[in-house]
Amino acid sequence: MPERVLFTPAALNEVWGQQILARVRSLNLPIEELSRNRLTGLRGESERDTYNIAKRTLAVVTAPPSSFKLSPIPPSADWQFHIAEGCPAHCQYCYLAGSLSGPPVIRVFANLPQILENLATYEQPGQVTTYEVSCYTDPLGIEHLTGSLAECIRYFGTRQNTHLRWVSKFDAVDGLLDLPHNGHTRCRVSVNAAPISGRFEGGTASVASRLQALRRLALPRECGGGGYPVGLVIAPIMPIDGWQSSYGRLFDQINEALDFDCDLTFELISHRFTPGSKEVLQTWYPQSKLDMDESNRSVKRNKFGGTKYVYDSGTMKALRYFFEGEIGRRFPNAKLLYWT
Ligand code: SF4
């Protein structure tokens, strides 16, 4: 629950903004109506204060015109779109550090109907077009405040050849189970080995709860579940001491949660960081024990001149061999979408 909820005048002019207002009112959260469409006054005395204030603030705003021009998001999906930016959790390796600028306030977009309507212009006739909605937020982590993820699932349920993908580290899926998704939404949870999730993923649901949520989403409707296609994103994978046994135990938990036939995918992402993300993460989490020592890493450059630090090729090969082997052996019907 945020400590403050801010609404811009533009957001209050939107029907979806009014829907969010009704939700946050019913939760008795303190609401402030801003006089202008700019967010100000979110900085504290130190970077750490700014972080604390921002993470406890939900701002309901309208997505700017630039967000209607979508970007591709390989290998996860054809396109990414955004219903919000920012996340209430506190992962010390957070993917958003370095991607979003300014204080990490949670911005929710009130012009959702226009955002959804715009997606149709990116559909490719005669083939399935996929859209990822969790690049800049954890959509389930704020769903109780917005209802926006459910609205996306309903919308994609009405489209032909258009599929939605989302991923979360939260577990409140009750409101999603009965939606008319038509098999067009793949729900994924992000999981990790216990020493990593326990140490680095503050403010999230436990891995066991995420897996129970995934089980409920995947179970057939006649068994009380959501009947969704589902997936696991194992990320960020780290070669911690005893990683084979730690990740082996994670696979045991996955086996137990998904002990029935379902449409299942895996995505495997090894830990990486950039100079920019390291700098931001070190101001957000100055005491963190997360290993971001460049001297232990290989440098990977992208075509735009950006630099990423990844594990060396020997470590990558060993990790990949292990994960591909475990998935092949334990989940022969699942599809492994990518390793990166
Ligand atoms: Fe960042 Fe995802 Fe953790 Fe939220 S759940 S803090 S977006 S890594």
C-alpha cells in the first residue's frame, strides 16, 4: 500500500483515472489532487531519502505521447507497452535501475483505453503478435490499486492473433482467475534460488507463494484455476556457492507446484549489469552484498555502443548446460524460450 497517492488533473479527466480513484478511495489511502500535470517535491535530503519517499508514492498520470510509439523487446516479445512505470518492491539487482530516470516513484497510466487501442496498429496480419507489459513495472504488484492488468487481459482476450505476456514477483491472483482471457495471455512468475531471493528481493511475495499463484493460474477452470498458459522466468541466475544444489531445490519446488500437464515455458536470464545500473543500485542499496565487480566479468557491447557486464563464457556454459539439462529432464513438454 502506498503512503500517498497523487493524481494529476489530466489523469482525473480520464475515465480509467476515475476508476483508479474509486479503488484507492475504497482502500482509504491518502489522496492528493495536484494542480499541475508535473510531479514535483519527490526528493528527500539524500538519495536514500528520495528512494524511500518515491517507492511509497503512487502517482496517477497520463502516459506521454512518446509512449504510443512502441519499441521491440527481443527475445521476450515482439513489442513492449507500458501500463505503469516503477515498482513497489526492493530488489537489489532491480532491472529498472538505469532504465528509468529520476526518483523511483510508481507512475500509473490513467489513459489505459488509448494505450490499448494503439496496440492494434502494431499487429502483423496473418501471424501472432506478442506484447510484453512488464518491462517497466511489476503489473501484479500494483493490480489491487489499478485493475489495469485485468483490463489488459480482457482486451487481449477479444483480439485474434494478439498475445499478452506479463511477469511478476507477487502472488495476488484471485482477481485474474475468472477473466475471459481466451488463452491469449501468458502469465509468468520470476523465481530464483532461496539464497538469492531471500537476500536480494525485498518487499516481494516469497518464491513458494509465487509458485502457488502460478499453479492457480495454470490449473484448468474446472479445477478452480485460471486455465492460463504460464511460464517461469528464472532470473537473475547467479553462480553462488553451491548453485547446483540451490537451483536443484528450486526445480524441486517448481515440480511440486506444477504437478499436472500445462502449457509451460521457461526463460533463463543470467545476472548482468551496466555502468549506469550499478551506479543507481549503489545509491539505492549502499549496503548490498550483490556482486557487481567488473573484474570478474566479461564485457558485452551492443550495437549502440552500450556496455554490459556478464559472466565469462566458461561460467555461462556451465550454467546453461545445467539449466537446459534440468528443464529437459524434469519438464519434457515445456518450451525453453531463451537463455541469455
Ligand atoms: Fe525491480 Fe522487478 Fe524487483 Fe520490482 S519486482 S523491484 S521491478 S526487479
